[in-house]
Amino acid sequence: MDISQEIYDPVIVIHLTGRWDAKTAPNVEDVVSAHIAPECCILLDLAGVDYMSSAGLRTLLLMYRGVNEVGGCIALSGLSDRLQDTMSITGFLHHFDCYGTVEDGLAALRS
């Protein structure tokens, strides 16, 4: 899993590329957790994620809870059809605002 970050004040964009599974989930959690602070706004770019296991879903849930506890927001962009189906079936899409692209997410979150 490759992870990169960009800051578009006040939004932090975290780009993920590769497999999000039990092996990579701790790294993703560490990076995102470092940005969880009161009123934070995080956009996870998942356009490069080709696989997400239950460990990835668990990490998403933990991040969602952590961000909500501090009054922040966390959103997703670039979901493939496969990830969108998985997250829809598991009920995860109800917890996240989702955008087609990073640009769409930034426009919505910065307004």
C-alpha cells in the first residue's frame, strides 16, 4: 500500500494505492489517526485501492468513530464499483459522504 498526503486547507487528502488488507490496515490507521483532531476534515482518495478486506472496513469504521468523536468529518472519493458494492452491502456507505473524484470532494468539503 502506498500512502501520500496533501493539504488543501482545511481538508487533508490522503491518497491510498494498492491492497487495503490486514497487512496494510495498521499503516493506513496510523497515517489517518495522526490527522484526527477537533474539527478535522479528511478526504480519503480510494481511486487506487484495488482490494479492501474486512480489516480495511474495520479500519474505516474506527476512523469514522474517531473523527466523529472530535467533531470532524471524513469522506471518501474515487470508489471503484467493486468497493462501492462492498461498502453498500455492509452498510458503510451510510456513514460516509462519497465523491467521484478528489476535486469533487474538495469542492464540497471546502464550501
